[in-house]
Amino acid sequence: MSDKKSGPPPVYTTSNGCPVRDPNASIRVGQHGPLLLQDHHLIDLLAHFDRERIPERVVHAKGSGAYGHFEVTDDISDLVSSDFLNGVGKKTKTFTRFSTVGGEKGSPDSARDPRGFATKFYTEEGVIDWVYNNTPVFFIRNPSKFPTFIHTQKRNPETNLKDATMFWDFLSRNQESVHQVMQLFSDRGTPASYRNMNGYSGHAYKWTNKKGEWHYVQIHLITDQGIKTLNNEEAGNLTAENPDHAQEDLFEAIAKGDFPSWTVYVQTMTPEQAEKAPFNVFDLTKVWPHKDYPLRRFGKLTLDKNPENYFAEVEQAAFSPAHTVPGFEPSADPVLQSRLFSYSDTHRHRLGVNYQQIPVNCPLKVHNPFQRDGAGVVNGNYGALPNYPTDYSPTTYRTDVQLSERHEKWVGTATNFHWDVTGPEDYVQAGKLWEVFGKSGQQDAFVHNVSVHLQNAKPEVQDRTFDMFTKVSPDLGSRLREATLKLKPRAKAPGFRL
């Protein structure tokens, strides 16, 4: 508990400020009679208590957060015009929230699951959110699949239990997911702590410089603490011993002054390079090879202050890739395009239409008098200012903000068909990752981690999954089949006795 003291202690009151003599007393008829409705303190207390919980995030429900700052370490003015990224030594206040993806709010920090890595920058040009993950790729590239994908990673609608058949049935029927599955079921899928993992934009974004020139970019936050992971059994033990170990680790490290940090890099790709790339630059299941698109350092993110109230600052933190600033634009990645809507929409549902007035979400400067009213207005609602564009308003407009539209012009016919088809190219990067596992000693761990989970799926789903991994590597497919069936042999077909 906080030990801060300043002046006399405050007097306890009801929510409307009326002092209360005894917070544990109730107004009733005599010592044993019924309570009276006039007891506003009791009604006030109970009514608020009944409404203490807000809707849980559908994904990223379990999370931890901290304040910090981002510092520009290298000049990248040739790439981007965003004010907060220009000027070596410039610092910007930040808030970062780490999370698991599929689990509920009470799920363990050690779950085999991607980790969210979202950072809010409070810049002079507004709030920009980097809503990233700890893996450089994702399971899908077609946003229409996202809701059903998440359903299969949660609970069976009949049993309300985690279901291995659901889990692997979806992945093996949508095999563009195999690259992310390779990431998830290596020991990378169970980070030892939030401090010991990287963050990746995954999507391609667009950076525009002051000349109007632009590049596609991907951002990498590389941990300065080094990568540390848990094996399958260590993660399982932590589930029982300390399900909140990552929250505890982050909070205690910052409290004792051991501030975690990440060195931040960017990969760039010109429009001409994008046209010639051997993969679709908008495909979220693919990485950009470093040898072709090298990393360029430009900053450092440091976390140095714990929140004072988890609900107010971590639970109510609202991130969206639609929150951006001049010089930083989304690409045509269809999953990113869908996230631009979905993230802000879920915050309006969870926190209310004025969620950006909540202190942890509030920009340093905001003047938008045409957004008025709604639940939760706490900024004065812009007083007597006109709520429409007019010369009677003192509002001015910045005229140098523009999108970079050169080169990126789209012409086509609106279509409605299943455009996401898996092809041989979807197994190439996964196969190379399998080779990397051979050099890093992760092949045995990967086969073990998958087989332990896959053994509980139905045989036909197992077979489809074996086939998927065989396309990655025949060696992987056969080893996985052998390991899974050794853990849970299949019943032999009945024979005939003569």
C-alpha cells in the first residue's frame, strides 16, 4: 500500500461528498429490524460495487503495464517527418501494456500464447499507439477469419473447456498459420518474462518524410535484457506456483530501479522494392528477411514508472493502430485495415465513447469541439464553442498534414470471394525456421511441445496436422507423428479370430 502522506487525512464521505460517521453502520429500524431505503451510504456503496467490473477484453484480457519514455538515438529524418521521431535525444513519455492474447483475465502469465506489446506515445502531435506482438508474424492474413480463429483458441461452447481438437482443427484447415505455429510451439511461445521478449509491428506501415517520399516499414523492439524462455514443463509449473509471475517480475524490477529497455529498429522497403519482393508485402504471415531489408537503429524505449492504480491505468488503457500522427500511416494490409476499426470500436464498447478523455489515454493537446456529449464527458464538453465548422469558432486547421498518395493508387473491381488460398510459398519461411531450430537446439523442444498438446485432438485432426508439418519438412512431420502417437497410441482395428 502507498505510504504517501501530505497534510491531514481526508474525511470519508459518500460519492456526493457527504461526511459519513461510521462506514460499517447501516440505518435500520431498531437493532434487529429491516434496513431503510433512506440509507444513501449503503445504497451508494452497493450500487457502485455492483458496477465495478467493465467488460473484459475479448483478446488481450490479461495484461500488465508501466510508464516510461522513448528516446531518439539516431537521425532518421530522411525516412519520417513525425515530430517525435526527429531530433537525436528527443524524449517522449510512453505507457506500455504487455498481455497474453487468448486467455481470460485470470489466466496464467506462462500460457503458450502470443504476447501483446502495445506502447502509447504522448507526442506533441497527438497520441500514437504501436499495437504490436512479440512475434513478427501472425496466424492469418484474412481478417474475416479473425473472430472464428479466436473462438477456436478459447473454450468449447458445449463443455466450456479448452479443446485441442478445436485448436488444431482450425490451424490445420488454415495452413497459412504454420509459420506462426512454428514460433508459438517453440520455447519462444512461453517467454520467461515481459522484460525478456521482443516486440514486432508485424504489419507493414508507411513512413513519409518532409519531402513527401515514403517507404514501407516494419518496426522491431529488441530487448536489452536478452531473450529468455520457459520450456513446456517450466511454464506448466509456473501456472500452479505463480500464475502472475510476469506481472510480479515487471512491477518488482521497476520498483527497485532495474528499468527494462528495448533498442528500436526499423526495416524499410521502397515502393519499387515492394513490387519486386518475392512475397506480398501485406501478408502478415511473412517476415522481411534481414539480409534483404537490414535493421536500422533509431531509438530506445525504457520503462521506469509503475502505475499507481491498476484499474485506472492498465485496465482502462486503450490502444488502437488507428491512433497515429503525421508521417506515420497504415498500409493496405487487410488485417491492419480491419484493426483500424475494431480496436477503437471495442474501446467505445468497454469504456464509453469518450474513452480518450480517461487520463491514461488522453493526448497532451486535444481540441475537437465537433465531438460532443455522450457518456463520461469530463473535459467541460468545450463549453460554448460551436459544435460545427464555422467562422464564428476560434478553431484553426493545420494545412501541412497530408497523406502520401503517390505510387499507391488502387484500381480494381469490388469482389466477394474467398481470396485467401494457401500455396507452396506459405511453407518456405516455416521450413527455414525449422532449420534455425536445428542450429539452436529447439527441434526436440518443438516436437515435444506440439505432441503434448496435439495428443488430445481427434485422430483425423492429428493426421491433417501431421500433413501440414510434413509440408514444412518431411523430417518434422514424421517426428511429430511418432512423438504424438507414442504419447497416446491409437486403438488397433478389431481383427477376426478363426
